[in-house]
Amino acid sequence: GAGVSQSPRYKVAKRGQDVALRCDPISGHVSLFWYQQALGQGPEFLTYFQNEAQLDKSGLPSDRFFAERPEGSVSTLKIQRTQQEDSAVYLCASSLQIGLAGGQVTGELFFGEGSRLTVL
Amino acid sequence: SQQGEEDPQALSIQEGENATMNCSYKTSINNLQWYRQNSGRGLVHLILIRSNEREKHSGRLRVTLDTSKKSSSLLITASRAADTASYFCAIANSKLTFGKGITLSVRP
């Protein structure tokens, strides 16, 4: 497709369940980002990939959150033993441009529509 | 915190008026970006201004950047009802960090 695709769009999980959220970035985009957006708030950075390398995972809230991008294209965000506070929209974004001087964000990000997770 | 802080939190104007939104930040930046988000949708990039630029235009959008004051402003001229959305500034260095956003309502 032409844009960033995320699935599922909506996910309802019972507390304690594991969930996996998928992101298909724009073809050829090197950089991939995951964000968490609570209702009425701005997106909060979770993690960043450059190709298959996870360069920054400082925003992951706990060790229950895990992200991978094994072939440098599709990425999966996995949340284990979900809790109610994990309820949020999870946004994926990709970018063609990478910095020339060590991982600076130099271009615009293209966002998917998000995956809305509700934990009961 | 690296994130930008937008001001005001909410803005309500009449169609045809101009809307001015401000963003302040605390760290060094490579560039500063503005995004728009309609309810229930993803973010859409509006405009990017680099740290060595002072002003940039794109259609009805005008963005300024003052690195000495660590602040930016986004001006939307001749607003339309369709401009109603949330607007976010984002600070770009080793990652892209968003503020909490401004809710803009344009009354027809």
C-alpha cells in the first residue's frame, strides 16, 4: 500500500492477555517508530528502529513491552500480561530519511492510523 | 523533558480568522515539526523547519523558529471549518518528541 498500515485497528484484551500489534511501513523507509497515545494526550515515544536495529528503546514502559523488526520492514509491538494502564492508541510511523551524523531525525514521519488497545 | 509545550491548550475561532499556536522547548534540536491529528486518526505532517531556518511557508501555513528563545509558532491564515483538529509540535533530535497538543475549533 501507499501508506503505513497498522493492524488490528481495534483490540480488546482481558487483563493478563498478551497482544501483538503489527506495523507495515512504507516500502523503502529505513526508520520506524512506535508511539503510545493516551486519550487527550500527545504521542509518547516508545522505540525506534533503523532497518532491523533497535537503536532506542528508552520509552518502553516496562519489560512487558517488546518490539522487533527482524527483516527491517514489518515491525511487531508485543505487550505481555496486559494491564488496564496499557489501554491507549499505539501509533507506528516510518521515515525515509535518516541523519548523516549519527541518528538524528531529519525528515518527516508518516503515521499509520493506529491500533486502539482496550484492556478490560 | 525534551518535549515541546504548546500554548494555548485550546483555541476557538471563527472561520476566516487566523489561528496562532505556540511551542516552547528546552533542548537542542535538529529541526522542529508540526503535525495535525483529526479525531480517531493518525498524525499528518504539516511542516518542518530546520534549526538554521527562521521562517517557512506552506500554503496557508507559516511557521517561525527562534532558537535563542527555544520557541516556534504556527500560523494558519484564513481558517476553515475543516482545520478543526489537534495540532502538535514535535522536537527532532535523536528522536521525535511530541507535545500534548492544541485543540483548534473553527466555527463555521
